[in-house]
Amino acid sequence: MRVLIAGGGTGGHFYPALAVMEELLQRESAVKLAYIGTRRGIEARILPFYPWIRFFPIHARGLARGDLLQNLYVLALLTVAMIETIVVFARFRPQIVIGMGGYSSFPAVLLASMLGKVLPVRTIIHEQNVVAGLTNRLLAPLVDKVLVSYPQSRRSFTRARKVIVTGNPIRKEFFLAQRTDGLYRKFGLDPTRQTVLVFGGSHGSAVLTTAVLRAKAAIARNERLQILLVTGKAGEEDVIRAEFGRAGVDNVVVRRYIERMGEAFALADLVVSRAGATTLAEITSCGKPALLIPWGGATDGHQWENARLLNQEEACALIDEQDILDQGLARLIEQVVSDRERLMRMAQNSRRLGKRRATTLILGEIIALAEGGRR
């Protein structure tokens, strides 16, 4: 079986794809895997460590709202990307093509759906968010199956042939990591304190990083609390660490990137983050309570829609960036972690919402198509 997955740009698209590819290789040892993405996305940085996945970068960019010249350039690039994708198909000859969303998935899934009319090429798209992105909405009527993370996502795919709720796949490491004294030592954390993991997704969040810096005095005064801050690209790790050092703050640990994020989740008593779909899948699959600050710039407000779903089920506390400015991040965190009963209730509801079998369900759909079915 030859499987081509397309998507990427951000961890929200790429990491679910990686979880599927890792599990697929374990289940089908003879499978051949390839990935289409861009040279600018997270996939270009991560995939060199996975030599068993052939990586084919193409030239693609997303549409820019209100920028006519930029969008004309994007359309010109789409022509280039289609030609590049034709070359990839000629070299790899995929039997199954899976689109994980995002602009770099469009050429591969479109071409595969056209070829599928005359050749045994089957197509799947996966939507991570409650509200579907533009690429997946356009492709949905053309593909064999649409896989979604939430039942509510069906509303975005009324013209699809088949919509199946699978959940959003996450890497197995999130299920395997355990809270141990050795793991606390690895991160330089104190096992007697409550640990709050603060991060803004694969690219980081300047807002969250700045909020922790502004709250450093209040954080330092709380001897029961410690922060594990993952900055991503939102700031220089050494500069930020030095600022905490100058202020005498010893209960904030700063990391630019954590390779095995499942270990950080294992130690977290509370997760403070944006509300990207993959982040929420990780939070709920691990049964973690969360303080969510959705990014308002996300397309179609999808982070707010994702977060509202968890908030309605009492699996998180939901705030906006203005709340941070008005009340301070330290105070908001303390309000959540000081209420043990609420923290436990959010954790239970979070785990109830988690779809730990998402990868298994998705693999079942892939294999069914490879065997010639459209169930």
C-alpha cells in the first residue's frame, strides 16, 4: 500500500498526520509513505528525522484576506504546485491520498480525486476543527471520505459523500509518558509544587509569553506554583530566562521547544494554551484541565469554536486576551488551581471528551479504502 499525506505548515495539521503515519507503519510494515508540504512549514524541520517518510516539498501559500496582489500570486503558485504534484504522483504512484487540511493539501487531493475517476486512487480528508477550513470545504464533495474530529463538524460537509467522526489523532507518546521524580528532574521542576504548562502551539504565542513575563512577580510569590513556559518562536529562550533570573524568579522553567511534549503534559496539573484543534485533542486525550485563550486571528474564528465546545462541557476555563490585561495571568491561573474540586471536575470532563482511539479509527478507514471499499 502506497499512502501519500498532504498538509502541514503548522503543527495542528502536521502532528496528526505524523501520528497516523507512525501507527500505519507499525500496523502495515510493507506500507510506503510520503508527505507533501512546504519548505517553510514545521514538516520541513521534523521529517528529516523520519527517513522512512519521503518528503516532497511544493510551492504553496494560503490566501490573504483583502490583499488582491498577494492572492494573485497565490493563484500563480497554485499552478506551479499542481505541476510539482503531478511529478510527485508520477514518482510515488500513491494508492491512497489523505489531505490533513491547509493550503498545501489542496493540489494533491484535487489531483487524486481527478485521477480516481479513471485509476484506483482513493481519497480522504481529515478536519481537525469544529468549523472546517476553506480547503477541506472545497475538497469535501470530491473525496471518498471525510473524517472529522467532532460531530458538530458535519454541518460544514453537507455535500460530502461520506462523513465519519473519528476524533483527532495524537502521537502515542502522550499516552505513554508517566509522571515520575526523574521526569521532574529532567525539566528542573519541583514535584511538591503544582505545575502549570504554558504554551502557544508549534509557533508559540508572543501574547502568552509576554503575559508570563508581566506576571513574574506574582508567580514568584506563589510558593505552591511553578510554570513550565514553552516559547516556540515567540521569543529568545536565553533572553527570557535571563529576565526571570534578574527578577529572582526561580519557579519558572523556560524552554523554546520540547521534543517529547507528552512528557510535559504528564507533569502538568493545568495547561494554559491557545485553542488549536490538535492542542485540544492532546489536552482531552490526556484528561488535563485547561485555561484556554483562543487566538482571535484564526480563520473563521475556529479556535473560539473549538474552545467553546470544551467550555460547554465544563472541561476548561475560557478567557480572552483582554482578561489577561485586566486581571493578569497569574491571578487567572491561581483562581483555577486553587479550586481543587473544579480542577478535578474539568479533568474528568476533559478525559470524557478525549478520543483516544482516533488513530485506530482513521487507520480502519484507510485500510478499508485500500481494500477497495467505500463503507
